[in-house]
Amino acid sequence: MSVRKPAAGPASENDKDRNGRHGAPARRPRLRRPVPDEAGVVGVLVLLVLGVGLFQPDFLRTGNLLTTAHNSVYVGLMACGMVFALAMREVDLSVGGMYAMGIVVGALLIRDGWNPWLAAVAVLALSAFVGALNGAVTTYLRLPSFIVTLATSMLLRGVGLALAEGKQITDLPQEHAFFSVLGGDGTLGVPNAVWVFVLAVVVLGVVFTRTRFGARVRAIGSNPEAAEFGGMPVTRTRIAALALSGLMAGLAAVLALAFFIAGDPTIGQGYELTAIAAAIIGGTPLKGGTGSVLGAAAGTLILGVVTAALVFFEVPINWTTFATGGVILVAVGAAPLLRRVRDLRSSGRNP
């Protein structure tokens, strides 16, 4: 006896929900890529440049934009190195003094007959050593890095003033290739110092996000006690992070020496605070655990664009510092707000 199969009836509501409106497989929701943390600050930089150019078209000339970028290189290198310190809940206030002393030491070595390239290597080594010393004192004596690096900055500036006898060192061989390659020449129309900055941003960005050292820096900044309990080399990582911050200040000193062809012991006043502000604007919070090298570079360029724009708008020099401070305050205050809006949008897409 044959059994009749039940006639196919209309699809149930569950079937419609499962298979789509007419029995077809339902489409999976399209996964949207998360917005990078640096997108906001880079977007602000682009809008700022275009906004200034709207009122001052000459601002958008290639020569002016390259000059603005070149002027931002020195603080930008310090800001990128500062990311590693801030991500570990440390603050390096010695980079300004290290920058000034590096320029003076390099100028003295060159004046005394050293090959400029060898003098540059000596400046880099000295800066990294002083940074490592900051880390060692901070770690082994259990002192706040804020105090240690503040004292170091004053010591370094004092040493630089004493070595230079309070005046500029100008008797340098300007015809040497060191000064033309790093200070004056360009590649593809872009100053070589800017290319060095771009290379440093790429390398440090990879180190911070893709290497074991960068992961340790972020982990220690997130929870130092847990990192130490888990067997991470907290002491060694902290020393290395501050040594890297010092190395970036030394690299800035080498580029500045090649550009100015002189050693000025009073240069770089306030650069350490500007570098910290640029890093924070770029998405590196003081609470540690995270950071962005690209964001720090973009934050530095924002401050550089503001400084250049004030010149184009003929703002009196007495108000320049006031306006720059206001921009820093607004940018630092807007950063967490933009981050919160992005997080709310992400949570709304993925309930």
C-alpha cells in the first residue's frame, strides 16, 4: 500500500525567517571593517588643511605644505617615540633637553674634526643611553618618570649650555655632504628629512603593533601587576621603551643640526610638552595600554598646520602661543568624544 506524501503547503513563518521571503537562503549581514583609530585625527588634519586653503589659497601650494611638514619633523619624531612611553603609563619630559644637548654635542664633535656622519651616530647612541638611564632610574629606584625625566631635562640643558658656553656653535664645514643630504636636498621634490620622518613612522608603527616588544609595551601599560605576575620582562621593556624615546629625540637633533648647520643650546624649549600633546591628540591616552604612532604623526602635523595658518592669517606673534594652546585644548577634548561616538556606532551595528 503506497503512502501519499503530503502536499507542499505554504512556507511557515519560521521557514520564511530562516530561508528568506520565498524560501531562498537568507543573506548574511555584510561585515563592515572597523574604522581605524587614526581615521578621526587624519580626517581632522585633511579638513583643517582644506579649511585654511579655502580662505588662503596660497596655503595649499606644494612648497608651503612641504615647508610645514618639514618644520613638524622634529617634534613629530619625539611624539612618535613618546607613544611608547605613554603606552606604558610613563612620561618622558627629557626629550626637549636631549634634543638641545644632542645638537650641541654633534656640533662640537664636528667642529673638533669628527666626520659628521660619525658624530651623528654618536648623538644617537648618547640619546638612547640617556633614555635607557631614565628607564633604569625610574624602575630600580621606583621613582615617577615624570620627576626623573624632568630632572634629566634640566641637567641636559645645563650641560648643553655649559659645553656651548652659552652661545651658538657655527664654525661647521657647510660643504660636507651630511648637511646637504639631511638638511637641504630632497628626493622626488620632498625634503629628505620628511622622508626620514615617514620611514620612522612606518617602522615605529610596525614595532608598536606587530612585534612582541610592542605587545609587551601595551600589556604592561594596561595592567603592570598582571604583566609582571605573568612573567613579562617589565624592567627590560620599560628601559627599552624610554631608550627608544630618547633615540627619537636624538634623531630629531641630528636632522636639526644638518638643517640649521649650527648648535644652539637654547633650542627646543617646550618641545617635550608639544610632543606629548601631539601624541594625545593622535589617540595615545595617558592611562596607557594603547597608542598610535600614525596618530601621533598626524597630531604633530595638525599643530604644524595651525602654526603656519596663524602666519597666513597675520595673527600677531603675541597671540600665537595662545591660539596654539587653544587648539591643543580643543583637540585633546574632542579626541575622547570622537572615540566614544565611534564606539557607540560600532555597538549599534553589532548588538
